[in-house]
Amino acid sequence: MEFRYILKSLRKEKKLTQSDLAKLLNLSTSTISMYEIGNRTPDLETLEIFADFFNVDTDYILGRSSVKLKYDISLLMRAETLYELGEINQEDSLIEKLKTSDLQIFDKIPQSDLGEYEKLLEVNMVLLKDKRISPEDKEILTLIFKKIFIKHHLTNLKEHT
């Protein structure tokens, strides 16, 4: 899919008019319009502004990848909330909860589709390389990334069937 269609789709998902988006990103309404009709393409800086605003990867917004999210903070927040509520305790670790859910599906995903997972890991590698994050937390993050990818993969399969 082309950039212009993806931009329009992302804008509509957020229920924004072209004018709303222009104001939020300090652009003119005519610039947004020209992007959406394909008469103009954004420079790298503007592309990154769009990607950050919509929380998507630049490859996604350019139509080169189907991995939409840069990261999914909601999953991390849910894990933290489970821990704080006591649903996860020392005997019942988050790692085990994550491993025993739908991760078995990951092993059944065709090798040809795993490039998208590698892209998701690459985008989030900053978190995994942070020396302040414990090995256990890195394992949790890796499992969460797998869950994000599985959810995305299953959604794509449903859309194409």
C-alpha cells in the first residue's frame, strides 16, 4: 500500500480531520491534503514526525512492512499492573504466565513470515540492550514482543481469509 493511503487510514483511525492533524503536527492542511492525494511526499524529518505521532514504524508508513506498532506500551503496562495487583507473585512469575499462553503459535509461523518479528525486535532493541534491565526483564520483554507479533500475525491471517 502507498504512503498516501496509509497516512489517510492512520488519520481516520484517530478520527482526525486533515485540519486537526495539520494543527497537531504544525503543518498546513494543504500539505496533509497533498500527501494524501499523492501530489507530494514528506521529507525524512516529516516522515519520522508522522511515525512518532501514530506510533508506527517508518517502514510501515512507507508501505514496506506490515509491522505497524513501534512498541506496545499497553502490554508492558498490563504486565506491570498484574504484578502490582498481586496476580503475579514470586511463585507464579510473569515469564511463566507469558510462556504458557499463546506462544506455542509462534513455533508454527512460517519461517518466511518471521522477518517481520525480527523487524519488531530490531525496532525495540534499545530496550534489550539497556544494561540497567535485568536478564529476567529482558526475557519478559522478548516474550511480550513475541506476543505482539503473534497478535499481529493472526490479525493479518484473519484479514486475508
